[in-house]
Amino acid sequence: MTALGIDIGSTSIKGAVLRPALGADAVVGPVEKAPFPQPAGNLPAGWFEIDPQAVLHATRGVLEALVRQAPDADRLYLCGQMGGAVLCDSTGQPLTRYLSWRDQRTTTTVPGGTSLLDQTAHALADLLPALGNELKPGSTSLLLHWLARTQTLPAGSHPATIGDAVAAMLCGTAPRLHPTMAIGLLNLEQGGWHHEMLRRLNLHTLRWPAPADLTTPIGHTQVAGRALAVHAVVGDQQCALFGAGLQPGELSLNASTGAQVSRLVERCGTVAHQTRHYLNGLLLETITHIPAGRSLHALVDLLTELSRAQGFPTGNPWQTITRLASEAPADAEGLQADIAFFPSAVGDTGALTGLRTENLTAGNLLVAATRNLADNLARCADRLSPAHPWNHIRLSGGLSRDLPLLKDLLQARFPSATLVESTQEEETLAGLARIAAGAG
């Protein structure tokens, strides 16, 4: 039994052949990748839109390479970036561009000194707990509401995230959202779509078919002459944690492009942080948008800006700066960093302090930034469950492998806990393999 797995990420679209019968070794062969398409140009500041057809084209290229690896494959499982919005017709054809989860248009202040985000948060204040406290600048619900407010929402169309839209285009069917993708759209207390929220945001004129499950394909597609059953797209965060082996009772610390702290629960509780659907009937309490790799790479871009501006080769700056960090003192000689360079769970304005000529080095800078990342993860873990003495912590994400210092710093902040590192280099693809095996 052979399946294919695709992760439609915000940086790259990657896929692999999945042989679920192999268990932990189910992700086989080389991982195929394509860059995620660039956003459209000439847009207002803060807007972030991508052509859905370009995403489909890149995804098809990865799929064709995978079919060449495994011509016996008959199923396709996908995960993708949550949030954002695109509208499709009943055959899956996009009617709008993809408004990315990175889009910030709803934070722009309007007459009266408030933003659409602020206005919507006020209008939904009594509903947010049942919605999992999911309302951010790039939330699907909020971007759809912006389209409704600007009278650019095609009535009777089908809402989707970009992953759902790609799956729909592949199959020629209307998109259907899996609960892990329907962030901030479902009633976590009563089940199903939150119809009162949809009414208040003028989204009730859209088509909202029942959320998809993973037992029945949403449709079929042909790739390089091979017929594939296409299953509903699942959220990339949940899929990665599933692939990393997160268990009930564990604290999850995940650090990659962004960072999150999470734990599994059986029912929706009265909490101030986010709650979203997971797999196997569980929910995920989580705090997301913790600055991590995105901020660290911004620092690397700053350090290499002069070379790039002059057309000089920069080689592999990330490899170089991580090596320099491994040679730097663990305290960065007094240098302090706050890497909240964008709106996040821990602030929206970063800083570098304690600068002296003696400590202003690239290695010290990365050490200070890593220390701030560890501090933020520990702070958010306390917010997630203030009275919980975490005994078992599941560490996942690429940064925990790229920055060995991060694990040491986290162990110091959780001295009584056992830290277990994920053994999966491609956690989202490993999660898809587990789903293909029948779990989830």
C-alpha cells in the first residue's frame, strides 16, 4: 500500500512517498520540493496575495516527481498552512486570489481610530471562547469578513484555505475543510459551523458544506496518468505534532519558522489562549505566533545585507552563524535580544540591548536571540497551564536540531522535566504517513 504526502507550506511545497506499513520509516525516498509562489506585486502595504493557480502548478510539479518515484501510489494526503482565505466555485476554480495568513490589511486603522480586527474582536467578544479564541490578522474568518465589508465577496461561493483550494482544483470539486483547517469557524462547544458568528460577519451567504473527515476521499485526480484518491487537507501544525508523536499529558514545544506551545485536551475549556481541533477526536490548546525562525532569519538577512546589495556571494550564512554561535559564550556576554519583530504572542517590537564593542558579534547575537526564544517558550508554557508541573516535554521543529543550545536552555528552564526530541526530520510528512496508516 503506497500513498503520497504533500505539505503546502508558506515557504516551500514538499512531498514524499509514504509506505505506511513501514511504521516509523514510512517516509521513503527523496523529499521533492518546490518554492511556494511569490506574492503579487503592486499591492498596498501589508497586503499579501498569491495566485492560487501558481500554487496548483507548483504542487502538480511535486506530485509528478513523486509519481515517478512510486508509480503504484493510489492515495494522496495533504497538510497545509492554516488561516488565509480564497473563494472557489463548485468545481474548485478560484474566484479570488489567496489572501495569505500573513496579510495584515485588517490591522489598518479606519476612521474612528480602530481597525477591522479591533471592531471584529469587539463584535465577537461573547463568541470567542466557543471559537477557540481564534481571531488574528490573517484568520480565515476575518479576511472573509474584510471581503464582505468591501463588497468583494462572491455570494454563494465556497470558502477555503490555500490547501483546500489546491485539493479542490486537483479534483474539480467544491472545497471542503477538515476541522483542523477550519480555525475560528467551528463551534467547539456544540459542534459544527458557528452559524451565529457567520451571521454577524456576513458570511452566511457562502456555502458551508459539512466539515470533511479523513475516512472518505473528497475526490480523485489524475497525475502523470496515475489515478489518486485525494483526502482532505489537515492543518500543518497538528500534522507536525502528530508526526512528532505528541501524547496526552505532554507539553509540546515546537520551534521552526514560528514557535508554539501546546497540549492535548479532550474538551473545550474556559481558557484565554487558542483551542483548535487535533486528530483522534482530541483538541489542541495552543499559543502560536511565538517569534522563532522568521525572526532569526531576519537577523541573518540584516547581517548579509551589505554583501547582497553589492552582489557578493554570501554562501551559507545560516550555517556560518550557527557555527559562530556554538563557539560563543552561552551568556552572550551581556547582550540581550527581544526577537518580537512583528505582532506576536509576546509583543510586537523587538530590541537589542547591552551592546558593547566587545560583545557585538554575529555569534553572540544568535546566542542572545536563542536565549530569548527559550524564555518566550517558557513564559508561554506558564500561560498555557500556570499550575502544571510539566514532567514530559516533546521538543520538535527544525530549530531544535539546528540550534543545540536551544535544548540546553530549555532544559535549564524546565529542570525537572524529561525532554524528548522528535526523531522525525520531516514531521509533517511523518504525520501524513500516520494518517495514511489509519491513525487520526
